[in-house]
Amino acid sequence: MHVPANRFKRAITNGELQIGLWSQLANPVSAEVIADAGFDYVVIDAEHAPNDVLSVMPQLQIIDRTTTSTTVRLPWNDMVLAKRYLDIGTQTLLIPFVESVEEAKRAASYVRYPPTGVRGVASMHRANRYGRIADYLYAADAEICLLVQVETKRALDQLEEIAAVDGIDGVFIGPSDLAASMGHLGNPAHPEVQEAILGVPERMRQVGKPVGTLSPAEEQARRYIDAGFIFVSVGSDLALLASGTSALSAKYR
């Protein structure tokens, strides 16, 4: 038995466009519904959704049986949280609110075993198939994908330096928080914000790292794709449920 290959990591490293869905419903049934919808990846949100280790694990168990890849967004750039989510089998982590090279380096150290990192060592957990993957300690690092979230003006000013940190596999641009940081709270579509976002792929090409983002608006999402964003989440299960139920109700009012 071997460490599972991280399809998502290979795809974005090779420049293959990945279309994803944000998952905020924190429920294994909803995870099962969206798992076979045809998305390349699903982001299970543990920052702004009521998820924790115990709720994320069954969602991973369901989605991992399909061809859809999973990413988990942690609540914070924290060594203990990273360790716990890696041990339950997460292979791609999205770390929010990374604003400096030092914070990026810390994140990279949290997902690697010593001597290159500080990830805690356990002999038996879901990630090593409860001890059945004999070489897990030596093979795991290569299949971990670490994405850091650039979502403030301060972070954007240091984009190239953050992305170039060894162990960072990609950068995710958070439009809403970036807009707030730039003085446009609640308006990520503001021209100043959009100009900054659309300029990111060209800056990232100089570093050789892929970049992703999120947009529920199709026209905007396609603009991001055309600009060179490699992984783009185009909606969320929560938004689809809210808009769908509101539209159905409105038909009978």
C-alpha cells in the first residue's frame, strides 16, 4: 500500500485548469451530493463554516472515493491544526491570512516531517491507512499540497516573495478580504480590486507557482480563467442551496 497520489497537486503544477466548488454545509450528505457533480476539486471550509476535524473527516471519506480532489481550508495558520487535519488524510491544505514570508515559512514547516519541518509524528492514523502504509513518513511530504491565502494589501505587496517560499505549492487570492483591506468592504468587484487581482497571474509566472481564486459570478470567473488563474472555485454548496430555495419559493408568492 502506498501514499495516494495528489491529483490536484499534479494538475496545478502542470498548469491544468481545475474548476472547483466551495463546501460550507458541513455535512456528509451534502458532501456525497456534490462529490459526483463533476468538479475537479472541492474546498471543505473550516474557517468560515461550522466545520472541525470530526465533521471534516467523514466528508473526506466520502469525496475521496470519487475522482474529485479535496482541499481543506484551515481556520488559521496553526501547527496543531495542520497536524490534525493532515493526520485525518487531508493532502491539500489552504492556509488563510498569510501576510509575510515568515508566516509562509511557518506554514510550510507545519506540513513537513523533520528534519525539513515540524509536523508531529504519529504511528497510526487515517492518512497512513492506520499503519498499513509502511513508508508514509518518507513519502507523505511529496504528496502534500500547501496553498496559502493572500487576502490583504500587505500580503499582495509581497506576493512574489511569499509564493517563492520553499514548500508553498500555490497561492489563493481571497477577493472579499482583499477588497476590505483595500478600502472596498463588501465590493470585491470594485475596479481597483479587480485590477489588482487580474494582475496576479502575470506576477506569479515570474515565480513559477500556480494561482487560484473564487468567484460565484460566471462572467468574472471566466475573466479570471482567461487571465491565467489555474484553480478557480465557481460557487458554493451553501449559495446554491440558498439561491435555489429562494427561487423556488418566489415562484409561488
